[in-house]
Amino acid sequence: MHRTGELYGQFQTLEQQKESATLGMWIFLVTEVLFFGGMFLTYTINRHYFFTAFGIGSNTLDITLGTVNTIVLIMSSFTMAMAVWSAQTGKKKLVPLFLILTLSLGCVFLGIKFVEYKQKFEHHLIPGRNFDITYRSSRPAPGDDPKEIALEKEEVEKALASDPDADSHAQLYFSLYFAMTGLHALHMLVGVGLIVWLIKASLRGRFTPQYNTPVEIVGLYWHFVDIVWIYLFPLLYLIDRHR
């Protein structure tokens, strides 16, 4: 395809090229909203029918790690916005700096999510044959807080008393938890790859006030991924949260 500098042959101006790319990204994000929307709807319906089981499932999550991850993503949105601003205003040296900060925060998020997943394996909260919602409260680890374990055990016993199938319904909660957070993590990995590409291009001084479309487009994608987490956090971590 013919290309003059950063302008591709099918466009007359860089502005027209930027508008087309932005429109394409917004259309893509709309399809992503529909994609995630189906999962949110599935969650909402099952949350309504299995309120108690979803509540005890949520209370087994580590609220501290979830909160830290939320703060990390909000900070990454800020650094991404600063990278876009730096590219638009011609501050070439700041563009890779803010992109590297965004990349670092994204990797921190994924690292914390890995720790959470590891906890679920250790506590037998992976849907399947070995799933056991009572495992952690009945077999506490040496470092667990006795008061927290006692409270969790009481909650689980009450849930099983009111819903004999709470263990099976809790599996449904964790199936949605892993599906939703796993899909979000996959989008994060894609974003990390795009940011690495932007960093390499920015170090070569490619982005200027006249041409910064890739930074803006990736910025839109990154903000979308962050917004999805803003919805996931209260839905997964804060329902029936009282401890």
C-alpha cells in the first residue's frame, strides 16, 4: 500500500486518517461492550437466583488485593492519558516515560491477579471435582487470621443451612469470576503488547503533534479495559461485603 511518511494512500490528510482510525476503534469497543455485556447479564441473572452462594463466594476474595489492583489501574489510566497529552504537545521525551509507567502498572496488576489465582488453587476454589467452599475455613493455613477464619466458617455454615446446594452454586460464582477476570486479564495482556510497541516507536521519536494517532487509539483501548475493571471490582468483590 502506498504511504507518504505517516499518511497512507487512501487518505488525503493525517486528520482524515486519524478520524477514520478513531471511528474504527470506537466501533471495536462497542462490540467489546456487547461481548462483556453478555457476561454481565449472565452474572446478574445468577446473582439474583443464588444470592447467598454468590455472597459467600465474594467474601472469600481478598478485598485488599482487589482494592490495590483497582488503584493500580486508575493510576495507569492517568499515566496513559499523560502519554497521549505528551504526544499531542510534542514532548517526545515524556511519551516513552509515561508509557513505561503505564506498562509497569499493567504488569503489577497482572502480577497481583496471578497471586489471587494462586490463592484460589490453594483454597480449592477452582470449579471442578475438587471444589470445596468449606476448605479454607476447615483447614486454615498457619498464617491465617483466626477471627477471619471463624467468621468465614460461620458464614459458610449459615449459607449451607439455608441453601443445601450452596457449594454447587458457589462454583457457578467462581466460574463467572474466572471467566470475567480471565477475559479482562487477556485484554490487559493485549494492551501490554501494544504499549511495548508504542514504547519502541516513541523512542525513535515517531510521534509528533501532527501524528500521534497510535498513542490515542491504544489509549482508548487501555481506558476501556480499565473501565471494565471498575465494574468488575464491585460486582465480584463487594457484594454482601460485611467484614
